[in-house]
Amino acid sequence: MHAAFGGIVPELASRDHLKNGGPVLHAALDKAGVTLADVDGIAVTCRPGLSGALLVGVQLARGLAWATDKPVVGVDHLVGHLLAVFLSYPDLAPVPPPELPFVALLASGGHTALYRVDGLELSQVRELGATRDDAAGEAFDKVAKALGLGYPGGPVIDRLAKEGNPDAIPLARPMPSRATLEFSFSGLKTNVARWVEAHGRPGDDQTLRDICAAFQRRVVDTLVKKAMLAVRQEGVQTLVLGGGVAANRELRERAHAAGEKAGLRVVVPAFRACTDNAAMIAFAGLTRLARGEDDSDTLTTSPRTALETVTRKGRGRRG
Ligand code: KG4
Ligand code: ZN
């Protein structure tokens, strides 16, 4: 629905939520083989994001909670991504959960940041650094658009990069040699756009694969380098990945390799748990419900994350 526009169109998103909320709820209950009566509580994403879409979900959840007399808790989308690593699936080999404390690299279409996680409560998550401009996934999407590859860009670039030569086309490295935990991807994105301006969209498949490989290599280099820097700085033994970009094959491989070399455990969520999904929201909500929390009377939406943020867009670290 959004593909034709090269990005999310807020009005279309909220209208679509309105149309799909009920049917999706029924389908999920059917698939899980439960009825609403079997459910202990309701979790709903309430931030950060577009208020139109968030409000549709929050109102549906509040209505359900009221009608069934069950507690409802709001979940921060980013907390969902951070905890996705705790999900397990009956058809996949079980992976022992990461031990606390850990450093988490969260890279999605809207956010890219490093966190120190000491526990599963909001106050136990501290941002170490974030992007000053584009999120990593946003860079994938914008580069894909410049190359005429459609939206979202991550999966298609991932696939093409596999057969490309990352050294065939010279692109600048994002924030070279800076020992900071902040990210910047807009320069790299502009670099690719300039290359397309100068050379035109790649006419042959190999050049297209090479430009994808060069771009992806630089994004992954930066993400892995900064994640390892954060782990060393915090003195923890575990690195966790999360967010849509954590589905990237090269990022997963390189993070594992870097962890092995440094004697650290790297834990990556299942592929299906990396990109947006409701299971991670249910799990994050469960941790709140288990503490007896209930937002029935107070639940609202917010465009901002509830996590403390230290990086200012465009300018970098506060203070
Ligand atoms: O977490 P997510 O599903 O939604 C947001 O919260 O933003 O992340 C979506 C982002 C998109 O920018 C998409 O291009 C990117 O994740 N993505 C990937 C891959 N799969 C999805 N980026 C790189 N490689 C992938 N395989
Ligand atoms: Zn997400």
C-alpha cells in the first residue's frame, strides 16, 4: 500500500489500522486457539510513532479491556524491539536468553541506538548513543529508492549485496575513526545519491549488486564497530541485536564473528522477531502485567519514546 509512495503515508496507515484491527484480533485469537476469556491482560503499542495509527490501536485495546474487565498496558515500541530477543518459537531450536546486564544495538527504520540494559524495566535501560540523523533502516530505504528498488529497501539490498563486491565502488565511511557511540548515516546516503547522479542508475546487474554491497558493508562496519565499542566501554559480556535491520544477513554474521573474536556472547532474535511484530509487544506487556501494572485510566499515545534519550538530532550528545 505504501510502496508506491516510497515511504509510510500516515493517513493511509491509520485508515488501514481501523479497517484491520478487528479482523487481525480475531485471526490472532483463532491462530492461538484461545478466546478473549482466556487472556489475562492486553498489551498495546502506545509510543513512539504516528499518533493517528497509535490511537486506533490504543482505542481498540482500551475498548477490549473495558468490555472484558481486564488490565491494559501500553508498551513502548522500542522496548518491544529490545526484548524481542527473549522470544522463542516452537519450530526453532531454543536459544538461552541473554544474561543481564547487556548492551543492545537497536536498528530499525525509525531508530538506531545503543543501550545498556540492566533489567526489563524502563528505568533500567540507558541510551549510550543514537543516530544524529537517519536511522540505519531509513538509510537502506532511501538508498533503495535512489536505486529504484522500491520499499522497504533492507531486504532487497541484503539480497543483492550477497553477490556484490563491496570494494568495487568507493563510498565514504560514515563518521570515520570517531570514537563516539553516536551514528550518522545521512552522509553515506547522500554519497550513494551522488553516485547515482553521476553514473545513472546501474544498467547492469553486477554494478547494482556492487553498489548495494558497498553501501551495506559501510553500514554494517559502523554498526558492529560501535556496538563493540559500547560493550567494551560498559564492561558487559553480552551484545544483543534488535530491530528490522537486525534481520540483515551481513550484520548478523559480522556481529557473531566480532563477538567470537572478543570472547563475548552475541544474541540475535529470530528473523521474524526482528522486524515489527506483535509477539514482542505481548512479551514486553507481560513483564509489566506481571508487576501488577495497569494503565486502564491513563493510557495515551506519544510521538516520543519513553526511554531516556541523550542524543540530539543534528547535534549530538546533550550537555
Ligand atoms: O523494526 P522495523 O520492522 O520497523 C521500524 O520500527 O522501523 O524495521 C524496518 C526497517 C526498514 O527500514 C527495513 O528496510 C529494514 O528495517 N530492514 C532491513 C532488513 N529487513 C528489514 N535492513 C537491512 N537488511 C534487512 N534484511
Ligand atoms: Zn519497529
